[in-house]
Amino acid sequence: MLETLLMQLLLLLGLTLPVVLLFQRLNIPPVLAYLLVGVLLGPHTGGFRVDAEYIPAIAEFGIVFLLFTIGLSFPASHIYAQRHQILGLGTSQVVLTTLVVWLVLWLAGVDGAVAFVLGAVFAQSSTTVIARQLEEQGEAQSRHGRTGITMSVFQDITAVPFIIIIPVLGMPDASPLGISSALGFALIKAAIAFVLVFIGGRYLLTPLFRLVTARRSAETFTITVLFVSLFSAWLTNAFGLSMAFGAFLAGMMLAETQFRFQVDSTIRPFRDVLLGLFFVSIGMLFDFSTLPQIWPQVLVGTFLLITVKWVLVTGLVHIARYSWETAFRTGIMLSVGGEFGFALIAIAVSGEIINDEAAQIALTSVLLAMIVGAFLIKYNYRITSTIFRSSTGKSTALNAENKDIREQVPDEGGHVVICGFGRIGHIVAQFFREDEIRYVATDLDPFGVQDARAEGHPVYYGDSADPQVLEAIGVEKAALIILCIDDMVAARQTLSHIRRLNTVSPVLVRTADDLASKELIAAGASEVIAETLETGMLLVTHALRSLNLPLRKVARYIEQQRTSQFHMLREMFRDDPALHPAGSHPGNLHPVTVNAGAEAEARTLAVVSAMAQGVTVVAILRDDVKLISPPADEVVRAGDVLVLYGGLEDVKAAEGILSQKRAETEPVADA
């Protein structure tokens, strides 16, 4: 038994790994890779098979952990502040979608109970697909992203009444009174569960995590996070409700504490692995042998699912005083099919409300909507910007919150834009304020924005990866743009939009490390400042000083290391006598490109240095590789960029000598 289980697990992982890698290489959402693995290893496909009996039970915890992490992003205070918009939008969307789909199918001759089940199934959207895809794109904290994720979470919560209503529909004595009493009892249980989790979260979780963190044990902390999330899931499940509902409540309570970020980091690996298994289990449900007979109904169902939700959500969100663009992008988010729809179909089949053929139509329609929806979410900005364009090529409307920002931007420009007002952005802004340098900042943390504005900083809630926000803060007229964004996907998107609006002003990007430096430079960054590098330089400075090395020598060494990475800093520090040897004169750093046939081509650096007297070649840039302090016997190639250091006149003279065309008959002296 154990050997069989191990072989099946190896088969599952062995197929999943290459498929996911292939989909990532092709830039296809990984969720679809897991679905494909489930189809290939499912009971309805020939070839290797994996016993699907134990996978769904394990995979369900992926949904539990997903809702737990989503709860961490939505503190109770945030939900309460937006209760009218979020609760109203979420409930209205589910009710209206169910009614519209039910009416269309009923008018088409479908049985009323079956039509109601399909309406409830089509009303669900995949929180998993939405959250994961937006997170990969760096849009999870955008206005449309947060609205879409929040509405999808409340869709999951509204699935609880459907779980109770659908079995009642299959009862011979089903009546409105019986349905109402069952639903009322479920709501009472949900309220009790909420109160229990709320009280436990408010009075027990914080002391518990303080006790655990005092031990400074990562192992104990991980066990505590798993226990809290699973205990909350068990509690709501004991009340006959969804386990995911309890996990969401626990995450929402922990979001109010100072432990939320570490909790999220701890639970994320468990969540990602189990979510993959969940989608594998979903893929195993499909019997594509029936597709030739049901494909017309599947296409109609997919079209109905996507368009009805897209139109209804767009209208509802716009009525809630969001801009048309934000409403449209939120509609795209919610048009995807939902995993809870699969659960509702399974309940309806077990209750003999719908037959196997109708179940396969519904399953395939939801699956196809998930596939199409994943691509719609991926390209939501491109779709929206294509539709909402005026003749000038710019967006036809501006978000209401962006108008408030635009009023603070000086008409003449020349200000500094800070994208991301975290710790680093706050430090930079403090210096700007002391020197009376005008600046405008944006951030996606509503509480951080509130605190910063209380301190008097001109910080506004906004997604810097949104071109509308960038236009509102006057990026096209800014003298300098600083990106302090942790999410590199969002940073690349922001850079791309910035360079479309402003091709001149320098853009400084702060990163955690220098792994993405080349990519960010290629995207338009003027400089990429890596925290790891600067921290390392500071540590080296203290280490060398602790060894009693002269301050001047330490400063010169650090300068050399820094300027090999940041030529802008080299220019900044060139007039500081403390950073140069006694008696030397500050020089200039200047790049010279060696074209084919130039004087410097195919010569060693020793010869090049002799030709360019008074100038030192401090580095060679070759094929995106930096050769710092190259040896004298290094041969210069066509296409190399020589970084020259010396006096201004000497550097200019050397550039003229080294870049001029060599005579056709002149031999290369040191080839």
C-alpha cells in the first residue's frame, strides 16, 4: 500500500514539474498547468492514472490556506470601512447573476431547480485564479485588484447558503418554508462561528503569538500558524459551514496584529503546493469523451457565464462610484469561473437534482471559463486601455481619487515622484521636505497613506502600475522618479508606463538585491540601487575600520566598488577630496563605444592607454558584463564600451583618438 502510494505521488510530481515549467516558459498561467495534469492523470484519460480518492481531501486545504492568506490582506477594520461597497457589491452580484442565469435557462425550457443550480454555479468566481494571477502580475493591491478579490471572497461566503439550499431542492417535500428555515438556521450558525472566531482572535491570538515569538523559534511559529488556521477551519466545519470560511475569519483577525506579514510568509509555501493539488483534483473530474456531444451547450454556457458576470459587475461597481475603467477591469476579474461552482455541482449530482450530462456541461463550461478568464485577467489592462481610448490615445476618464492628486501637482512640473511610500520612501521624503523639494508620493497601503498624510506628507492611495495614476501625479513633468516597490513585476510594469510618459527624467529604482538589475535597466531605469549591496558596503566599511585601516583608504576602496555599479554616484562623488588620494585631482567618468575599424579595436589596453595619455580605462562593458580594472593585456573588441577616467580635456581628447576610424592600410600593432 505504501509503495503504491509513493509511486503515485512520484508520478504526480514527476508530471507536474515539467508541465508547470513549460507553462511558465510560455507565459501561460500555472493554474492551467495543474488542470492539465489532472486531466492527463484522471480516470477518464488513457495512460497513467493516479488514484483520485485521497487527492481532493488533501487539496481542500489549499483553499483553506488561500482564504486564510486573503483574510490577512483584509483586516476587519478595512472591511468595515468599505462594508457598504464590498458587502453590497458582493451580495448584489451573486443574487443578480443567479437570477439572470436562472431566468435565461428557465425561458429556454430548462427545469427550474436545474436552472437555479446552474445560476448559483455561474455566480461563483475563482478566488484562487484571481488572487494568484493578480499576485503574479503585481496587481493584487491595485484598486481593481483589491475590489475584485474582496468581491470574490464574499462570493465564497455566499456559497454557504447555496450549499444548504441545493440539497433541499432535491427533497420530495421541498417547500419555500423548509428552504427558509434551513437557510435561517445556517445563517445563525455562521453568526455564532463569526462571534467565536472574533472573540478568540481579539483576546487570544495576540497573547498566543507574543508567547510563541518570545521563544524565537521558526518551527514553533510555523506550528502555531498551522494550528490557528486549521482550528478555525474545523470550527466552522463543525457548524456545518465551509472550512474556508473559518480560515478567512482567522486571517482577518490576525490582519489586525503586528504578526500578519510573518504569518503570511510562513503559510505561503503550504498554500501554493496544496492549491496546485486542488487544481489537479479538479482536472480529474472531466470526461472529455462526452465533449463531441455537448460542445454547443458548453460554448453557450461559457459565453453566458462570462458575459453575464462581466456586464453585471461592471455596472454594479460603476454604480458604487468607481470609474468606468476600474469597473470594467473588476468585471474582467469576476468573469472567471469558480472552484466553489464545482462543489455545488457535486452536491446537486449527489442529490439527483441534475443528471450526469448536465453536470458535465456545467463542469466543462466552468473549466473553460476559468481558462478564458485567466487570460482575460492577464491582459485586463490591455483590453481596458484598448476600449477606453479617446482620439488622443489617452484614457477617456480619470478616477475620482486621481483628480485629487492632480490638484497637488505643480503645473510647471519639476517635482519628484515617489512610487511606494514604505520605509525607504519615507526616509527620502523627509530629506526632500527639509530641503523644500516638491514631491508627490503614492502607495497601496491605505493605513500607511493615512499615517503619512497625518504627518503632512503629500501621499495618496494609488497604484503606480496604473498609467492613469502616473498621469495624475504628473510623471510626464517630473524632474525625478523614484521607485520603492517591493514587487518586481509591478516595478517593471511601472517602469514601462513611466517611460511611455517620460523618456527624459532619471528613474531610480530600489530593489532588495541586484538580481533583476539588468532587467530593470533594460526596462528604463537610470539606476538600480540594491539594498544588499549597500548593506554589504556599510558592513565592509565598519569591518575595515575595525581593523584600523586608514579612513582615506577605506573610503577610496568603497568608492571604487560603488562606482563599478553606479556611474551616477561616481559623478556625484568626483568633487569630494576625501575620496581621492592626496595630491590627485578629481576626474570624470566617460563611456566610449568602440566601433568596428576604430583605432582602439583589436589593441591591448596597454597600447590603448599609451594612445590616450592621462586617461585610465577603469572598466570595459562587454555583452552586458562589466570587467572592472581589466588587465593590461586585455584585447579590446568591436562593440566594447570603454569606461575612461581622467581630466575633462584628457577624456575628450582620448575619445577622439580611440573612436576615430583607422586607415584601411594601417596594420594592427598588437593584434
